[in-house]
Amino acid sequence: MIVKTYRKLLSGLHALAAIALIVATALTSFNAITRYIFGYVVFGSEELCSYLTLTMVFLVFPLVEAKGMNLSVDLIDNAVKSQKIKTVILVFRGVIISALLAIMVYYQYRVAAVQLRFSAATPALKMPSALFYGIMTVCFLFGIVSWICIIFFNKRRVL
């Protein structure tokens, strides 16, 4: 039940990341066309594309963790033959990554709070920068949840 609900949530994050990619691609293409054909640059498009790309990466992060598609060195996995030892290694890796993500959540939350308190904004478009730090924080939390699901409910992968 928990893993099934989490899979739906990850699918939603994946869909949002796809939308961010489509919008960033369309905006970049439109900006390139208007720049080279009409000599007009869409104000703030580079900044918006940068933030959309970063948002896409962070939205996909929990899905990558859940599917086990993150970069890793398979040297240890290939050398170890025992499934029990592989499970111990997987759990150890999950605990270490979750602890590092928890540290990131703590500091990202603090940065987002400061950004929000001082009404910090992005340079060109004046969008609240706390929004992006908040998205990163939430995605790191989802990364921790992915590892909890892997360790306690599935032992290999969530998806």
C-alpha cells in the first residue's frame, strides 16, 4: 500500500519533470529563433530555462533513486556472490545516502527559510528564490523516502 502510493507520487514528479523539460526546450527554441531571425531576445528566458532544468533534475532525483538508476561502481556488487551480503551492502548504501540527504534537507531548509525571510528573488525575473530551495528540499526528502521503501519494503527497488 505504501509503496504503491509512493509509486504514484513518483510518477507525478516524473510528469512534472517532463513538463519542465518540454517548457524549457520550447522556450530555448523560441528564444533561439527570435534571436537569430528577428534579433530579439526574450527577457529572462535564459534564467527561466536554467531554473526549469534544475527543477527537472531535482524532480527526477527521487525516481532515479527508487529505480536504482543512479551512477554507481558495480565492482563490489559483481565481486560479491552472496545475496545476503549484497542486501547488507544495499542497506548500508541506503543508510549512508539517506543520512547525507538528511543533512542536505536540513541545510536546504535553512537556506530556503532565510531566502523567504528576506524575500530574495532571482536576478532577472525576480521570482522568489525560496521556491527553488523548497523544491530541492522536498525532492531530497523524497529521496530519503525512496531509500526507506527500498530498505524496508522491497529490498531491491521501489519501481
